[in-house]
Amino acid sequence: MGVRVMVVDEHRLLAEALASALKLRGHRVLAAAAPAAGAAELVISRAPEVCLFGTATPADPGVFEPVVRIKRERAQIAVVVLGPVPSPRGIAAAFAAGASGYVRHDERIEGVERALAKARAGEVAIAPQLLQGAFAELLNPAAQPDDEGSRLLRLLTPREVEVLVRVAEGEDTRLIAAGMAIAPSTARTHVQRVLMKLGVGSRLEAAALAARTGLLDRAGSATPTP
């Protein structure tokens, strides 16, 4: 029997893609929405069995405030966080807010389904290796090199950064070309170069990688102004 689930992610393209994948596998997806003012209210009003709550920055202060409100007003809704490889602080913040589980953004759809089923059953849904990695980092802290998002951003030219932002916003080649005042063939070439530099095979994969590594947040400040 499918899970009645609601997908909430700050990147609408990812939310809609995940919602579509879950629908195809027999789950009842009530809505897919980007978290903003009112996201918690939407989840509370629709009352799914499980809410998949996506974030690229689980360690940031206040990121799980919507989860706190959901659990305060509808304690029966299980919340599973969808995010990058978490730090100990990120895991602690998620569970302290009331989350029932944590799943990586790059987890296979089968792993997401297992987490949904566990959360609905009232069980903790987190891969043991995620906990092991977080606790290992907690016990043996080490200075971290430049993060993956910064490394990837350095691979792209300012023009390619703008293309990536537009791809992540769901623009097709025609819209990218119009928005950047370039020919469609040039826009297509820029997109292909971005995919090649990021080492991915599709626009959706590029958007997912950018979200997972926080690259989009950095790209926003790096995008050239007109």
C-alpha cells in the first residue's frame, strides 16, 4: 500500500521530479512545494502521513523551524529530511526538530521508499553509515578543505554559472537563450559544457548536484548582473 506523502524542497524542480517518481511507484503524493512562508501551513492543512522535507543546508540555524511547527500542530505527521551528507550538527538539528529520518539527496528511490515506510510505522529512518560517518566526524574532527560546492563553482565560467542557475530553475534552451540574449545553439552549447564540467548526464542531475552541494547558493552571488 502506497504512502500518503508530501514533498517539500527549496528547489521546485527537484520536488516535482521526486513527486513524479513516487507517484509512478504507487504512492499518493498530495503536493510538491518549495519551502517558503506558508510551507508548514500547507503541510499541516493537507495532513500527509509523511512529509519529505528537502534542504541543502541542514546545519543552518532555523532551517528546521517548519518541521518544529508541523510536529507541534500535527504530531502524527512523520517528517523525513532529504539533504546532503550531514554533519553531526545537521543530524542533531533534524532530529531535535522532530524529524523521524534523514535521507541523502542522492539516495536511490528505493532507499527513499524504505525511509517513508519506516517513518510511517513510527521507526527511525536513517542509514547506519550516515550515523557512523557523523559520529566519526564528531569524535575525530578534522579541518575540512574547500567544500564540494566551491570546488565545482571554480570549474565554471560566469556565463556557465548563469546557465546553471537557469537550468536549476527549470528553463529550457529557448528560455535560456531569450533570457541571456544569445542564440539557442549557443545556449545549448553552454548547457552541454556545464553538464560536462559537472560530470553529469542530464539537466536534472546537474540541478540535483547543485542543490546537494550548495552550489546554487554560491552561484546566486556569482551570477553576473545585467
